[in-house]
Amino acid sequence: MSLLRDDTIKAFDLVQNPMVVVDKDSYDVMYFNECAREYFPKLALNSKCYTCLQQESGPCRDCPVHKISDSNPTVGCIKHNRTLDEPLDVHMTTINWSSGSHTFLISTSAHKETKAEQLRKELEQNINIEKRIAEFLPRYCNRIWKLREVQGRCTGNLKRQPGHRLCYVLL
């Protein structure tokens, strides 16, 4: 091993995110740091990355490595990881690991939601709350009206609520 590669391995082992070096042609794992072993216990040298990282039987259809080119040597994406069952921020870049091989480095980290994703999630939660209220309100109003009818309080001081045939309010 060259001194440069030894230094690279030492540096990769200090990184607190999983880092995996993969052969682009065969998808064989050529190196991984200790953090990667903790995240992906089935990770092994010369194993297929798609098996160890994603529990797939063949190369992932949406693998970002297909977007790597000479003009675009680094790609990033958000990918749901089956092994961890959570979204990860995935970054891939070409790397000269050994002569004659086309290799790339995969680096992952827990996905950090963007402001737009946070707002979209809040909007979806608010819409769900409004749907539940819209489903509950007619039944609730109908029950109140029936209760008031039964209690004999229906003496003309109730008025029909506009837009709904069963919901009334007290004046």
C-alpha cells in the first residue's frame, strides 16, 4: 500500500459518517471505515454494495452512481435506506483508490430536513387535522342538536347554521 493510501485510510477512519469505497464496474466493496461497519453490520470487503447497504439482490435502479461522469464527478441525493429504515443524505464521488479500477466513494449521514421539507410536513399535518375536524364536526353538531331537542330546549332560540343542514348554534 502506498503512503498516500495509508494516510487516506487513516483520515477516513476518523470521519464519524459511514464511508465506503466501491468498484464502479463490479459494485464490489473495496474499503469501508469503522463507522460504516457500525451502521451496516453485513458490510464486508468484496461484497456487493447493493446487498450490504440496501438489502437488494441487484444494483439499485436509482443508484446515484449512474449520474457520475467526468463533467459531474460528485452527486448527492436523499435515499431511503432499507437496512436502517430511514432517509439518508448520500454523497458519491469518484476516487482514485487503486490503479486500473473505476472507484467511487459513498458517504452517508442522517438526513437533515430542509426548511421546505419541514414546511411541507407541517402543511400535511395541518391538512390532516382539518380533515379530522371536518369529519367530526357534523356528527358532533348533530348529537348536540338531538341532545337539546331531548332536553326540551328547542323553543325557537336556535337558528340553523348556514351551509350545514344539521348544525345549529345558540343565539
